Amino acid sequence: MRESSTADPGGEHARVTPPKTWAAGVPAVAEAVRYSLAETSPRRAGRTLLDLNQTKGFDCPGCAWPDPEPGERHVNEYCENGAKHTNDEATSRRITPEFFARHSVSELARASDRWLNQQGRLTHPMVKRPGSDHYEPINWHDALGLLAEELRALDTPDEAVFYTSGRAGNEPAFVLQLFARALGTNNLPDCSNLCHESSGTALHQTLGIGKGDVSLPDLHHADLVLTLGQNPGSNHPRMLSALEVTKRRGGKIVAVNPLPEAGLMRFKNPQKPSGVIGRGTNIADQFLQIRLGGDLALFQALNLLLLEAEEAAPGTALDRAFIEEHTEGFEKFADHLRRTVSWPEVLTATGLDRAQIEELRDRVLASERTIVCWAMGLTQQKHAVPTIREVVNFLLLRGSIGKPGTGVCPVRGHSNVQGDRTMGIWEQMPQHFLDALEREFAFKPPTEHGLDTVNAIRAMAQGRIKVFLGLAGNFVRATPDSDFTADAMRRCRLTAHISTKLNRSHTVCGDTALILPTLGRTERDCQSGGEQFLTVEDSMSQVHASAGHLEPASKHLLSEVAILSRLARRTLGDQVAVPWAEFEADYGHIRERIARVVPGFHNFNSRVTKPGGFGLPNPVNDGVFPTPSGKAQFTRNDFEGLTAPEGHLLLQTLRSHDQWNTVPYTMNDRYRGIHGSRRVLLVNPADLRALGFDDGVRVDVISVWRDGTERRAEDFRLVPYSTPVGCAAAYYPETNVLVPLDSVADQSNTPTSKGIVIRLEQRSEAP
């Protein structure tokens, strides 16, 4: 294996061009086609794209943005990154047992994430045995028997961890959590712990729900949409089509973000002539370039301005009737703001001037219907939960909750991550869900809360976890404190991953390691009961069917449902009255049980076959707040700005444009003007001058923590960029190593990847 062909290009390979000021258009189409044709044949690529996000096709494995109503969908209902993600899975490349005979685990561990992904689809179950440095083939009976034997040998079921990524559909997610709880553990960490856990925590506390209440028509008809800490042009590009409709109908958009992102400036919709030969649509009417960690201060200042506007002209700024009927805690909240908000502190924390915030207030006062959208730029902050609660305070002041064109909109970045949570993938599911499982399956689920992702890593490091099973995803690269996490995984007795493609986690092995290859969403799923389909839930609580039409990449693949059902039978035998064999044969049997366990899924099998599926009920939209008091809660949130010592910067991690989650498709980020390498650090030119560095210098990035420990990411090229003064940005997963396991958001335990104190050391090599 040649190092030059497999290793990540260092900072010396980076080439920089001016960043783009618009997103999509013809270049996006060309890039999607180029990448797709490099992965597979024109016929195969075309078939997947025509099936993608269609009512009789499959749901995009990428983001969780909702689909338009069936009659409103385009023939090409996908974005550039969705096309890449789909044909990346539908690739014609294959990884056979001969590949693993040629390449040792040690060799693969030195390869780049991109190289590993590009090798193609996994075709056979594989095992790495204790003391070996190679995977070797194993049949399904023996692979599942080996895993079942390890699970049965545990001293307690809590010595196992079952991790899930959002790529899994509702049916396998339900089966996995059912198996884990029948085994006797709630150790069900998932990727929500790493991204939107802060959203769920804050929304449960304030509104009594763990997800948003906005629909796609709401977004279309809003007067004002605020987007916070998100880059839709790369991470959920179809959102730009929705924002284009908002603008066309007269709505205004305000973008609050540390970086000026191309998609929030101008969108050239390739489905329309204006997006092909015209200028496209200007998206953001106002851009607030906020300093890292300043969002809470911004919304406290905005809410104070609204209180003052109401005092000056009663009845003009606040929805008094809504506040009195549907909320509690207003007076204490208002008093807290008046006593604690300091404008000098606000302006320092946000990096904005007062006139900008007052302009935002004026836009709010002119809006009758306001929506706030956010993503990981908010949720991965130290004070993420208080920040989102303050956003809810803002909407409650205006009565912008539970009405058409209003509400909270946490934008999920991965397909079905919200559905997995609905299906019970959570280490602390409420008692009513566990009671429903007990009634349906006649066993008593454990009630003690299990381990989330961060605590699961800590337990592995302490030797308390013996078996790790991952359903999709790339655990080692998605998690913080990369070296610590890898060492923790290696302490397991057995690690197993249900996967479609090779990734870094397969190279970080327990004593024994299994690769269990599975069907992708693009592929036909034929079981003894006939051809099957899965279901997914999008960011706006719409549930719909997903069915692939390609022939499987290998005759040796099993579906996720089949793998989990067979594993449950081998592990539990007849200890519980769960019809695992029926579940595998016909997924309709799973949906029948879901309908009796999960609220909102009545008549699941019949409703989901209708084009577009169905929407889950949201009590907030019926004027019901399922909090202990039955009312929405105003909260008092203490502000503490992020600071960095002199000579240091605050770092945020982010995706490149040509990336999906932990996997980069290329070494480029054309919207930001970065080419040939991902090891770049974007820094404000004023900060470069103040720190004594020149453009293009190569540095090591060192994170600095209160306990005195440091972590190092090597060989990054400095790039002058429009970041807030005192702030920098770099790509993950390369910079996950800089985030300690103990640095988490208060209450949600989400890693704080948006606000890392760093210093820079120049490398001895010439740039």
C-alpha cells in the first residue's frame, strides 16, 4: 500500500482561491455528475438519482431535510451532496476478502478517511481474531454466534454498548432498542448525543417536546426566518430551495453565523432558468457575523430590546394574550434580563455593534410570523442549552409558537436521526415508552438510564464495557478526543460494526473485531415474506417509506433488520416473547408493533403506503404544552462569554462542502476556496498579524484546557479568512483530537466543538 496514495495531504498541499459568493447552479450539477460517474456506470447513476427522494423510491441517506408534497416534487429532487452521497453508496467498487488479505489492519489505520471510503462496498462478513493484524472471512452463522456468545458471557448486560447512526431506518432502530432492552440494558448512545442533544434538552424544558414544531409550508409562509449556526449550502442544500420560496413570497431572512457562507448569500437554483443563466436569489437580508459563543448574549439583548419597545408602546412588541394564556415565568424572566444584560458585555461577546442588533429588532417587530432555525453551530457550545432556551424565550414573547408560519426548527444534519430517537434509541427513554414495551412484549425493560456517547467512551476506557456494537456510522471519527476514544475502543473484548463501506472505526479494534456488511438504502431488500421497505422520519416529523431498487452489492449481504433479528435469536433464545423471525421475514410485523408502542403511529402500515407518508402529531401546534404545568416556560439564563488568553484563538470545527459527516469526498472545499488539502486553519487577517504569522505558514494547532492538558493537531496551513476577530475555523474530523472528552455542553453532555481555545506553533519546515 503506497503511502502517497493513501495518506491525508498535509498543509503544504493546500491551494487557496477567493471564496464563492453564491451556491449551487450549474457547477453543482456538474460536480454531482462528475462524482457519480466516477463511482459507477451512467445507467446505474441515473437510476439512483431518478429514484432519490421520490414517493416510490428511497430517502436520501444524507441530510434529513423534508420532501415537498408528492405533486410538488421535481424529477431531480436532490442536491449536489445528496447525489454524491447516494452514488458513493451505489458505487461499483467492491471490497472482497482478498482486499483484507493484502492489507493489514495496521496498514489500513494509516490510510486517510477518503481513501478508506473510496475502496468501495463491503461484500463479506469479516473477523479479526485476537493477536491477528488481518481481517479474515467468516460466515454469517459463525459471526453472529461469536457476537452472541460474547454477549451471553457478560457479567451484566450493562457491559455492552449499542451505538446507532442516523443512517438506520425506523424498523432496524426499533429492533435494536428492543433487543438491547430485552437483553437488559439502556446503553443506547447515538449520534444525537453528538449533535442535537442540546436542542432536545432545551425544548423539553421549555415546550415539553424534544423536537421542532415547524413544517415545510410554515417555512414558506413565514415573514421572517432566522438561521443560526448553520451552513445550508453544504450541509442541507435543499433548505435553500425552501428559503427561496420564503423570499419569493415576501419573507425576510437573517443569517447569524461566524462565517459568511455562500449558500446564505445567494442561491442559484439549477431547476430554474434564473439559477442557470441568471443571478439567482439573494438569501440573507441581514448577515450578523457573530463571535463564537455569542448567540446567548445576542438573544438576551434582542429580548431586552423587545421588552423596552413594549414599555414604550404597549401592545406593539409582545403578544400579551399568548403570554398570559400559554406561558409562565414571564415576570421573573423579564426582571432577570433587566438586571443582568450589560451592553458592553453583549457587544464584546457577539462582536456586533448595537445598531446591527437594533436592526434585527426592527425586522422582528415588522414580522407577524417568525421561525428560528439552527444547527450544530448552536448545539455544540458550552452554553448550548441556555442559548436555545433563550431562543424559545424570544419566540414566546412574540407568540411565535404553535401558529402557522412560526416556531422552532432544529435542522437535523443526518437522515432519520430524529426517527431513531422516536423509535427508542435513547439511553434515557421516558417511563411511558418502557411501559408500552412491557405491555406489548411481556418483559420488564430496565429503568436505570444507560450511557450516552461521551459516557460510553469513558466506560470503555475504564474497562467497564466489554462489547461494542455499532449500527451504521463511524464512531471513532464522529466522537471527540480522537486518541483517547481509539484507546478506549481497543480495551473492548469485541467490537462489531454493521456497515456498508469501510471506515476508520474498522481499524480500531477490540481483541476480536467483526465487520458485518449490510444492504444500503439504494438496494432491493428481499426477505422470505417478499420485497421489503423501510421508513424514515425527517426533520419536520414526516414519516415516509424508502425502498431501493438496485441489486445488492453482494449476495452475502444481510439487511440491518436481518442481522439484528438473527443476533437477538442467537443471544436471547426464547427468554422473551419477541417474534424475531417474523420481524426478519416481513417488516410489516415490526410496524404493527411500533403502532402499538409509539404514539402517533396508529395504522402505520396503511398510512405509510400513501404517497408522502404522514405527519406525526405535535401537541404544541394544537396549543398544548406537555410540561409539568401544561404551559410553555420562560427561563432565566445566565450568560458567560467565551474568552481566550492573549496569543490564543477560539476554534470551531466544521464540514467542508465536499464532505458528508466524517467522510470527505474530495480534498476540496470550493465554496470556501480551499483545494488539495483539508489541513487548513481559517484565521482573520488581523489575528494573523497580531500573532506574527504570515499567510501560508504551516503550524501545529494545540488546544489548551483548564486542567493544564494540551492536545495537538499537526501540519495545518494558515489561511486568511473572514472569521470574527479572535476566532478560527478548521475541518472535522481532523480537529476532533483537540476536543477533550470532558469538555461538554452543560446538561446535554454534547462535545463542545464550537469554542476550543487554541494556540499555534510554527513548524520548522519551510512553507
